[in-house]
Amino acid sequence: MQQRSRGARLRRFMENPLVTGAPHIRFYAGAPLVTSNGMRLGSLCVIDKEPRHLDAEQLMVLANFAEVVVREIEKDIARVGFKARF
């Protein structure tokens, strides 16, 4: 799980067009989307124009939402009978 504030002040993000221009991101939190067989799909992200900090409960909610997203993706894959090659 990642949480970032002060995006415009952190060297890594200083030149990012989403920080320097619209939508002017100042906060990012992300939870990884990882399937039951370990495949990394990406992340479920929350962004804001205002600096923020998520507490432990909010981070847990984000992680739980990420798990729900993965379960729904896996259900859709199973429903259509798709067998991914991982």
C-alpha cells in the first residue's frame, strides 16, 4: 500500500504532468491489485488536489476495496470461461 502527499515537493513527482498541470495532484494512495495466483494487475488509486493523510482504518478500507475489485475481475474471468496463461 502506498500513500503520498506533497507530490509537487517530492523530486520523483516534480515533473509529472498530473502534478504540474491539471488535475494538480497533491495526494495519492494506492493499493495493489493482485490475483489469487499472484499476477499483478495494477492498483486501485485515490487522488486529490489537496494534501491528505489516510489513517490506518482508511488504508484498510482501500485495501479491502482492492480485494473486492480483484474478486470481481476473477469472477468475470471464470464466468466467461477465460483461462489466462500466467
